[in-house]
Amino acid sequence: MKNTKFLIKITGIALIFILMAITCVNADYSSVAVINQITGKVVYPGDTIEFPITVESCYNDSDDAWCNLVVKDIPQGWSAGFYEDNDQITNLLFPEDNNEPEEIVLRVNVPSNTSSGAYSIWAEFKPDDGDTISREFTVTVDTNAEPNLDLYSTTPGMETRSTDTVEYIATLVNKYDHRVTVSLNAIGKPEDWSIQFLQEVDDEDYRQTKLSVAADSEQQFIVKVKPSQNATDGIYPFEIQAIPENGKNGVSMGLDLTINNGLEEEEMLTISQSTSSIALNPGSSKEIYVTLRNSGDETLNNVELKVQDVTGLTTEVRSFGTIDELEAGESWDTSIEITARADASPGTKELLMRAVSDEAQSKDGSVEVTIEKSSSSGFIGIGLVAAAIVLLLIVISKFGRR
């Protein structure tokens, strides 16, 4: 059994070498051999297609070899050329010490006004030594062909309030064997709605109108939707289109946004403090600690803590000012010094504070401040009066009538 498997393996290897030898021999003494498995493709008008080709030297490291590449015959109005690593080429060189096969493609651009039918392209490979090798490639144009593109979103339906902005993550899949550039359009959007296409680069969002996707690859982009603020409750469908540069046979996907103005508002910016109440005597101060937190999933800009003015109190926010950016999930700690003025009347006052940013603001935080007259101040007053009376009696007794 083992011998049988070994013989099959050896036979397979031998056949490969025999086929390579036959290829070079059949080239009528050509110094190169041309190998291509795909000779025909079906396309849509305006498509660009590629035929993979392998060119190899028939010399066994004994001499240099080169080959001239020519597109000999092509339908009128079409364009075609040979490419290697996306660079257009007209010649191939096989050095004496390196005869590794070269992988190239024949790239053909089909005009968008081409009628349905089969079209031939003839290419020639002219070696430095030996006969020219000719190859025919057939392009079948079908106006009913489906594009090799796909457009989808894993969240095609979302719900929000009319005052909020939502973002869909969309993906464009390029199934072609060449790069495709498409224009992005929004169709059927409600009046006064804003729909933008964004691309994230280095954590920054940039607006875009076109998207370029490499061969056999996919690319994500953001569809940012801002409804009209007076939009009423209901389901609003719209469509996103990706149209190739040839202007025909693009792909589309349907999205819908449900407006529900009764949704509970999510707090993006929250505020909390170390205590909810303090007691002060006139002229005294206390410090409380405050934490601001970005509870949303977007960066907040120009974040600031604002404290309400209250009669009889002065406040100072320490080590804060304005934060340029507060990233999603991040917190910022600061403190507020609260002072009761010397002339503050006794009683309880409510001190309100709020965190604000360009995008959101927090609910009000509250600290109850109770101003108390110190009991010791009463005793001090009584003592001063008594001391004044004693002093008066001493003066009278010493300097009274004589």
C-alpha cells in the first residue's frame, strides 16, 4: 500500500516535469513559454476584466531570455494592456541566473456602450529567440449580467428620536479580480434629512462621495443619518447605492430608520459628587469632589463644569477649566471649593452644577448647603457685653465724683 502511494506521488511529479518540457518544446524553439488557463470571461458593459498569464523561460539558467508583449487585435474603442503588480509592462526579462516564472495579467477595459456578444482579443508574445506565441482571449458581454459587487449592512434598521443622529456600518464587497471605484448615493431620503458617507482614518471621520475597493476585497464605511428635528413617529425607508465608474449596473441596499420620540434619552454626559450636603458657618469653606463621565460611544468636545451662582455663597472650580476632548468611557475628576460669605444669612441653599459639551449636557447635580450661626458666637457676644459693663464700673469707681 505504501509503495503504491509512493509510485503515484513519483508519477505525478514526473508528469509535471514532462508537461513543462512539452510546453517549451511546443513553443517551436521559443526561448519562453506562455501558460494561461482562463481564456474567456462574461462581463457587463463598462467592466474591466483581467486574464492571469504565466510566462517562463525555456532556458535552464544557461542564458538570458526576454519577451516582448503585444496586444495585436482588439475591438474598436476597447483598451487593453499587460500588467505586473499593477504596473503596465511591455517586456519581460529572465536573467541568466534567475528564470523564475513571471505572473502577469492581460487587463481589458470594455466600453460602457458595448452591445451584447462575444469579442476576441489577440495577444502576442515575441521572444528574443524563436517563434512568436499567439493567444486568443474571448470576452462575452452580457447586458443582463449581475455585477460582481455586494453591498450590505448588519444593522439595516435602527430606532431613535428625531433629535438624534445615528450611524449605520455598511460594507461594499468587490468580487472582481481588479480594483473597483464606485460613487455613493442616497436615494429616497425624507425631505430635510441629512445623509453623509464617512470613512474613518486615524480615529478621524472624513466625508466621502466615492469608495475604491481592491480586487477580491471589502471595505466598510459609515452612513450617518440626521433626521429632521420635527420628524413625527414612524418608519422611514431609504436606499444606498454604489455605482461603478462606468455608470451602470451598480448595487443597492435598503435601510430604514424608525423615529420614536418617546424613547428615554440616554445620558452621554453624567456628573456625580462626593457628597450631597454640607454645613458651613459664615466665612468658612469646604471642598467637594466632582466626577464627569462620558457614558456614550462618541468623543465629547469642549467639556466644561458650570456652577450656579447662589446668594451668600462663592464657589471656585479647581484644576479644571475646559477639557478639549473627553473620550468615550473616560472620566475627569475635579473639586469645588464652597465658601459661605461672612454676611450670609442662616438657612439652607441648593447649589446646582452641570457638565456641558458641544454635543451633550448632563442632568443637574445638586449640593444642599446649610449655613449655621455658630453657638460660640452667642457666648462671645455675651462675654463682650459683660466685659464692657465691668470696665464701665471700674471707670466710674475710679474716676467718679469726688
